[in-house]
Amino acid sequence: MSDWIEAELRECQRHDARHTKRLARLLDRLSERPVGRMPTACQGWAETIAASRFLHNADMGVHEIVSGHTHATLERIRTQEVGLLGPETTFLHDGTPQPKAGMGTVKIKTREAYRRHRTVALTPERVNVGVSGMQRWQRPEEPVAHQRKRKPIAEKESDRWLEGPQDACKVKQACRAPLVVHMAAREGDIQEWLVDARRRESHQRAEVIIRATCHRRLAPGAAQRYVWAEMQQTPTLGTLTIALARQPERLPRPVTLAVTATQGTFHGARRPSGKLPPVEVSAVYAKELSPPQAEQPVEWLLLRRLPVRDFASACTVGQWYRCRWDIELFFRVLKQGCQIEQVRVQTEQRLLNALAMYVIVAWRLHNITMVGRAYPEVSCAIVFEPREWHTLYTMQHHSHPPPTPPPLREMVRSLAPLGGFLARTKDGEPGMQAIWQGDQRLHDFLYAIELYRTINAVERNV
């Protein structure tokens, strides 16, 4: 068993010690070969059958599988001065091939779209320290959008976003971290967040940062004062330059943002159950000064409960919110690297249990990438086991490994070329795909080396 798997499962809740042993074996196999189907990762028919029985075991559910990882995540948050919790929803399309009668091998597919709402814990250095919460649901077949104004928020899909800050408060109380910040995208721009935060005691309350999308009216009494217009007229505190990540329709580029900040009070929003009380917030507004032609300028309006007193505090809020982009990278590892939409395990229970295991594997791959960027000079032993970095060093330098572990960045950049990273002068740091492909090839080499040594040892004894 790998050291990192042992650490993740140390506090695993289980009905039987054999379940934890099987879970550790499956995580070991899936981490060695995350790309591909589960039978490919399992070594033979016996392990494949054992994996299927484990996924179908009534005593094993998502909570039991991720309980050890959740506890380890809280322990890692406890060691940080600031813990950033980012909720995000992704769509999983589960396709089932079915034969089409009378048409030979031609097949159709029935597809079911699942929504997976996960809360990913990050550090300000953009290191993924684990997944602290998971939810799953399906939308009803009949459209319900025309009813949303008459329903209370507890009966809407938006309620998932309200559960996030409540979970963040539980993390704050469990970890006793100095500062836990719950960050929401525009889908989470719900005034109930801020109202709930005001009602809690300071030692029980997590901080919130919301990217605003609603055009709210400011109090008191000025009917024509709205938050977006007010922020655009507020004097600029300074400029902040950030690197905009690559997207399918956009090349990466540096972006210079004009940053403003102010405090204000929102009028109470109207709900079917009554009117919410007014709530005081701090607003940080950042807008790109000179966007390229034919591109929309980057524009953020971030709401926070605590006051933002100066330019440095405003920049900190913006930099924290930028960490949400790494949640998209985590989902990319999960969907493209682990290929969870290709998992075929027949029943819903097996599927959910398999997804829970792949979440832990995806976290491991994302963590390797981001720790190498955030802490390049630390010892590689915090991520790689001796057999792993020994092999990487030998393959890279064609010599025996040194007695002390090399820096982490050196070993990450030795791993990435196995996945296609070219390591040219201006290539920057290796990306996620190079890491997950390189990690899989590394474990293929390790398996071959260990098998060779085992055979040699048997022949010597004979």
C-alpha cells in the first residue's frame, strides 16, 4: 500500500476491516492506472470480481468510502492559516449502450445527466488539500423553471448553494482554523448567505466571498442607487495584474485590472415567505482596463461580509477568488483524466461508489501538480515515495539516485516528460494532462522493475 493511501484511510469509517483493506487495494490500483476502465486497472479476473462485489456491498456507501479522505482534508486545513472552500457543480453524462433491434451491431445510447456538487478545499497558494463535501441529484424530467418565483428557496436547486456555507461553518468549528473562506461563483449569489453569516457567532462563522450577478439596490432610501453603477463610479484604489488562464475559445494573456472597494447596505430581498432584513457588505470591483479587440473585458464584483479597508485587502480578496479556477482543473482531471463518464458498473450504487474512489485519485493527481508549483524547493519526499523518486532520478540522469531526496520541482519536471511535457525554456510548468499520463507510465515502469526483482530473487534462492 502506498504511504499516501494509508494516510487517507487512517480514519476511515468501516463496518469491517476487510472493507478498508479492499478499498486501499482498489485505490492503489486506480491510482496506478487512472486512465481507462476499472478492469484495466485490476490485475486479473479475481480482482475485477472483488472490485465489483465491493462496489455493490450494501455496507459500503459514498460516506464510508470518503470518510477517511474527509478527515485527512480537515487535518490539512487545520495546518493552514487560511482555508479556501470552493463549491462547484459539474454535469456527468452516464451513457448506456443498448442494441437496436433488427439493425445488427448498430447501437443507440440512453443517457442520464447527473449533477455533482462538490466542495474543494484549497490554500491561497492554490494547492488542493482535499474534497470536503459531495452532493448528487438529478433534475426532474418536467420543466419547473416557471414555478421558481413561487417556491421557497429550500425547495429549489439553489438550496445546494446555501448548504455550502453551513458546511463551511462546520469545517471552521472542526478545524479551529484562523480563517475559513467559502467562495461562491455567480450561481451562488444568494442574499441568504450574508443574512445567515450575520446571525452566527464569530467563532462559529466562516467568511464568505460571492461573485455578484444580481443588480441589487442599495439602502437607505435611494431608489436609483444600484451596486454595479455605484462601483463603476467609485474612485480606483490601484491596478492589479493577473495571468488569465487558457480556455478553449481564448488564449492565455496577462490582464491589468482597475480595483475599487467600498461598503454598502443591500435592501432586503423579497421572498415568498417574507422580506429579508437589510445586510451590510463590502464590495470589491475589478475591471480590465484595455481588453483585446473582440473580447469581453474581465469584470468581477466580489461581495464580502468583513470590511475591505485598503487596496492590499481588496487585492487579497481578488487573489483568493482566482483560486476557484483550480476547481475547474480538478474537474478536468476527474472527467478527462479518470474518465469517470466512461465507467460502466450497471447499477447506481456501484456508480456512486466508483465515483467516490475516483474523487480521491483525482485529488492525488491534482495535488502533485499544484504542490510542485507552490513549494518547488521542498523535499520531493512529501509527495513521492523512495521507489518513485529513485526511478524518476535514474531515468532522468542515467545514474544512481542521491542519498537525500532532490527538490520537488525537479522530480515533478522529471515525471511530466513521461506524459509528453517537452520542458523547453519557455514552456512554463507542466500541466495536468502531462502529470496524469506521466504518473501512469511511471507505475508501469515500477511494476516491471518489481516483477524483475522478484523473479531474480526466486532464481537465486533456487
